[in-house]
Amino acid sequence: MSSTDPKNDQAPADAKAKEPKQGAKATRMRSAAHAANTSVQIGLLVVIFLVANFGAAKWFIKKDLSPNEQNTLSETTRNVIDQIDADTRIITAFSQNSPDFQRVVELTELYDDEAGTRVSSEVLDPVRNPTRSREISAKFNHEFTGNAVLIIQGDTMREIPEDELFHLERNRQGEWVRGAFGGEDAITSTLLELESEQRRVLYIITGKGPWPRTPKGSGADTLATLIAKRQGVEVRELSLTDITEIPADASAVVVANAKYDFNGAEIRMLHRFFEERKGGIITLLNPEASLPNYYAFLRLYGIDPVPQVAVTRASQLGGNDATIFEVPVDFVAGPELTDPFLNIDATFPGRSSHLIVDEANDELFRRKISVAKVAISKPEFWGESTPAATPATFDAATDTDGPLTLAAIVEKRSVEDKKLGVRSARMAVIANPHLLDPTTLTQENVDFLFSAISWSMGQSSMIGITPAQPSIFKLTLKEGSQGTLTWVICALMPAITLIIAYLVWQRRRA
């Protein structure tokens, strides 16, 4: 007869009783560990998020991804900002209800970001902040009469009214009206004016034949209106008939589309202005004019205008070739003037003549005169002696093979050491009078001509391309399409997000 030990029977029973307790304890420990791990991960994510945001706020790189980099200051503006020495404050004195308020504020903030501590921006609503308004009014004797940008430098303040922040364009009646936003041009030209000792004056020489007029005005009107708006330069007309010297306040003169030649006294005036007073001369030659005295003046400085018209031939439907006068140009690397234009496609409209440029003349070098080509035609263009012939045909005996020089510059240095800061005399010659004709106006030609004027006046910081204008695209939706778009944004997209989240959760559970 066998007997059973009660102690031996109790041991398995106790072990079985402990197993559920140990399993539950292990489960609780795993849950606690999982919760702790999750908490640590969440905490680390929060810390990483805070550190990343703090770092991004302190150290960051800006990249303008907008079309044409319309939210980036132009190279011209950056050059002007680099020259600012005194502390400058730009105040956007606009009503917050103005439709232009936001973009003006954003523009002034770009100046603040670019210049660092030298330029600061401020937003002021004169109605909502009368205390600050009275402070400015008392200090600068200024009356707030409308929206404006105020630029303060030391004890000097300049006001840019709202209308001057916009470019002027001609309507169908030929009247100047408010056009695209040009706030950067207006602010930059005002900053340049504050940095200059005095406002520069540009004279347009008249009495040598007017620029052709169109229902939209003339090139002279365009020059006077646009350059004053863009570069803060005062533009005046000047007749050489009854004077003996070019006015003392002249920084440069423009000889554009002259049809009648200059007499000896007028040439001597230009010579003294250029040689002795270091004045700038900008010439836009008329290819159909004969100006022997003026051409002789230009030859003194290594530029010889050729009485030929730049042309090429192109086939057209029907088999007959056509004569092409509009000249695509390439800008020549090297001169300071052309640096911003090397990758720009530009076309000189209308008819152009061409120039012979004597860049290797020892006599010019001895006189400290340097001459350089800045714009040339495509190789397929040639200088045609008889442009009336249809179609034009190249004649090696009488015509000039391409590429042709369409623009050149001259610089007469006063001293060898540029560090002394003595201004040199500068001249720009362009073999085309149509760059500012209202009917053929292009931004590339305006930029090039204005840069040539700035260079001739010694304003190298203003050489460059104007800021790109923002393009506005309008999307029109029908009523049914608007409803569909609303459902996609408010229902479908959130639903897709929830479905993805549910699938991820199910996978993690498995």
C-alpha cells in the first residue's frame, strides 16, 4: 500500500498558484517599462522640437522660392545698402486698412534683414499711434497727410508718398497712370540720395531734333519720368544755343537721337565738361543722321561711329527673305557696367548703327583713357551700307562683317591710384536711339540704359537689374467647382489622414 507525502502534493499546487501572480507582475512591469519608454521618447521629441525651433530662430538660411525671386532685394539695392554708414530708420507710415500695407511692411523688413544694425524698420499707423506720430511731426516738422514711407538718417528725413511707390505706365490715351508696385526702386533711390552730398542732375540736350513722338509720348518723356522715379535723379532739359558752359550742377548730359550736328562752340563746351569737370556723357546715336563734328569728338576717345545699319536676313513663308533690323545683343564680359547683364537676353529695337572701337590705342593709353566694348550683335548681323535694298545682301566691298559693336564706354582717369577717390570722366555711346521708345520699351533695355547713365555719373552702386515685379495669377472657379474644392479640403483630405493613422495603429497592435 503506497502512501503520499502531503508536502510533495502541496509544492506543485503552490507553484501553479504563483504563476498567474508572476505573469501579472511581469505584464505590469512590461507595461510600466513601455510607458516609461514612450514618455522618454515623447520628452526627447519635445526637447528636440524646442531645440530645433530655437536653433532655427537663431541660425537660418533664407531661400526665396517665389517666381523671379520677387521677395529678394536686387543687387543694385544691396550695393546701395553696403554704402550706408549712418544709422537709418525706415518707417512704414501706413493705415493698416490700406491694401498695400502688408507688402510695404514686408519690403521694409527686407531692408532691415539685409543691412543688419545699420537699417531698422518700423511700422506706424498714425491714427492708432498718435503719440509716435506727434513725436515725428515735432522733430522733423512733418505733417501726416496720407500713407507714406519715411526714411530717417540723423536729423534728415525724406518722405515717399504712397503713389511714388508705384511705377508709372501709359494708358491707351497716352497718360501716365499708376502701374506696377515699385517700392524697392523708390526706397533705394531715396537712400542713395541721402548718402550723396547733393541731388544729382541729369540734363537732356535739346534742339538737335526731337525724339519721334507716338500716342504714348516720346523717349525723352520716358527717360525723364522713369529715371527720376528709379534713381532719384533730377532730370532737366538743356539747350546749348544761348549758353557758354554746361550748368555747374550737371552730373551728366544725354545726347539722344540727334539729327542736327553740333557747332564748334558746343563741341568745346562738351569737351570742357568731360575733360575738366569730369562730367558724364551718354549718347544714343541716330543711324540715319550725319554728325561729322560730333563724330570727330567721339573719335578723340577711340569711338568711331560707322554710318551703316545693322541687318541680317531671315527666310519667311513664300520663299522670299526678309531684312531684319532688330538686333539681339550679347553683353561683353569685363567692364563693370556689363557684369549684371552677362546672362540677360536683350534686343535693340528699330534700326541700329555700329561702332569701331580702338581698344589698343597707345595714344589713348598715354592720355589715361580706356575704351571698351560693352554690347555686340550676333555674328549673323552685318553693317549694311544700303539698308533700303530689299532684301539686304552682304557686299564685302562696302559692308562690315559681324559681329558688330553696338555700345561702348570710355573712362578718362585723373590719377592712377583709385584709393584717392578722384572721380574719373565717363562716357557711354549706344548706337541705337530707340531703347526708350514707349512702343518698344523692354525692361532689359531700360535696365541697361539706366545702368549706363548711373555708371557715367559715378553711381556704380546703381548698376544692375531692377527687382522683378510680382506676377498676379487669377484662378476663376465655377460654383460647382468651388463646392468640390471645399469638400476635398474639408472632408476628403482629413479622412485620408485618419485612414492612414488607423492602418498604422492596427499594424502596431499586430
